[in-house]
Amino acid sequence: MLRIATAQLWVHDQGVALDFYTRKLGMEVRADVTLPEMGNFRWLTVGPAGQPDISIVLMAIPSAPVMDPETAEQVRVLMAKGFAGTVFLTTDDCQAAYEELTARGVEFNEPPEERPYGIDSGFRDPSGNSIRLTQLRGVAAV
């Protein structure tokens, strides 16, 4: 059987991303390991409390030889537009979660709005990655 263990988001600054995902979103650090033998490569993962088997890798945009400068710039441009990755979060009360996250300093570009599948809202992380916060109902919640 296959299971999803991690998903990856590109980030400009792993320290800034770590602060955002833990302090503002309330996620937990799953792994934070720096490997000197790999040029100080940092493997940094976070995940929601109560879901220990799910992690999001907060991956710094690599340089050569892993990624050439032109590709790295393309990734940065896509991130700035909010199209380099999306995380979908669900909650039982979108309005309450919106208010709590706003109080923690999260800036929503889309406040909660009724949709055919529930209540949906959106914001971005400091690197520009899109995050959707949804309260699902009906068939979509199954």
C-alpha cells in the first residue's frame, strides 16, 4: 500500500517559513536536520498537530548543480504569483479559524466565503505559496 508521507513547498528562507508555519499556523516541527556532508543541506518539515504521519517539507530553492539559476528564477516567479504550490487545510469552523489566524498575523487575500462545497478562504505564506482554508460540507467532506 502506498501512503503520502510528505509534500514539499519551495521557500525563500527556511527560518522565516518555520516561524510562519509554527507560530502563526500552529504546526509542529517534524524534522530539522542540517547535513554538513551535503553542503549544509537542511531538511525541515512541519505538520499539523494531531496528524503525526503528515509532513510538509519547507525546501530552500537549491543552487547548482541541483537547480540551474534560470530554473531557480522561474520557481521564484511562480512563487510570487502563488502558483508554485498549494496546501489545502480543512477546519470545522472556517470563520473561527480565520479570526484566530488573523489575530496571529496571517494576512488573508480571500476572507471566508460560501461556496457550493462549503466555506473557503485563502492566504499565502511568506514565500508566496497559496494556502486554502476550507470548511467542507456535504459530499465534499466525505
